[in-house]
Amino acid sequence: MKIDFNKDNGLVPAVIQDNRTLQVLMLGYMNEEAYEKTKKEGIVTFFSRSKNRLWTKGEESGNFLTVKSIDIDCDQDTILIKAVPKNVVCHTGSFSCFGEKNAKGFLYELEEKISQRIDTKAEDSYTYSLYQRGINKMAQKVGEEAVELVIEAKDNDEKLFKNEAADLLYHFLILLKAKGYSLEEIEKILKDRNK
């Protein structure tokens, strides 16, 4: 599909979403030059109406938006970009121009926190201490949590069942990190199976 840059003085809106959580991060405008630069460099660039020039998001702050995918709407006059933010997006210091991180992406936030604790070797962290014990211990812990979830599923204690489900997910994320895989990769398999 080709974008129709002629509809609004050569500019089209570009909606930017967090690639992991799909939270809307910001809205900007692109002319054809900004669009081509974004595609070529893989970093979001807008046409700044106030500066009257191309403006790469993060050029001053370092908070770049790395492009993961670009889609065009059915009318060919709006761009949707899924990107990975380096840090906060809004000039006010908020994660998004539409507020803080939303809860829909919490599993991805948890995955990042687990990864950070392991990568920084956080000595006071349960996550890192389990990771240090090796793949067998991590896999065993996932198995234990799965069995506990099955046991709670046979009973009618909603609170215990939900807590065991949370424990299983948490330990599963640690095991994914240890194996070098991401939640996004597993999600993709589920999406592919759903086709």
C-alpha cells in the first residue's frame, strides 16, 4: 500500500505503539521524507510542524523509538508504527504522551524486571538466586508450581488457585530467560496457531 501524502498538505498522522504492550505512546506527523527516513534507519522520525523540519524522536534526549513494524490504514492516510521505546517517550517525563504504562503489558514489564535482575546479578534477588542454581533447578521449580496449580484446580479456593497460577507464570518467565527465549516468541507461536 502506498501512503497518500496529498490529503493534508503533505502530512499524515503517525500513531506510535509500544511493540510489546501495544500501548499508544504518541502521535506525530510524517511527510514523505520523514516516512522514508524512518523506514531506512529503523528509528522514528517525524516532520515537526513547530520546527518546520525533520525531527527524529530522541535526537536530544536519547530516548529513541526503534521501529519493529509499519502499517498503513485502509484509507492510506494514517501510519501505525510499533516500536520499542528506549526510555520514557513524553517530554513531560511520562512513559507515554497518554500517561504511564498501562497494566495490559504487565507480563512484559515483569519479564524485563526478571531479565534486569539476572543481567545485573542482583545478589538480594530471589530471581537471581534461583537463576544461579542452574537450569535443572529452574525447570524443577516450574514443574513444582505446575503441580501445585493442578492441585489447587481440584479445590474451590479461588485465591490459592490464582496465586499458584501467578507463581507458575513467574517461574516460567525465569526459565524462558535462562533458555534465551522471550515471552514475545511464545506469544508469536500462539498467534500462529490461532490462524
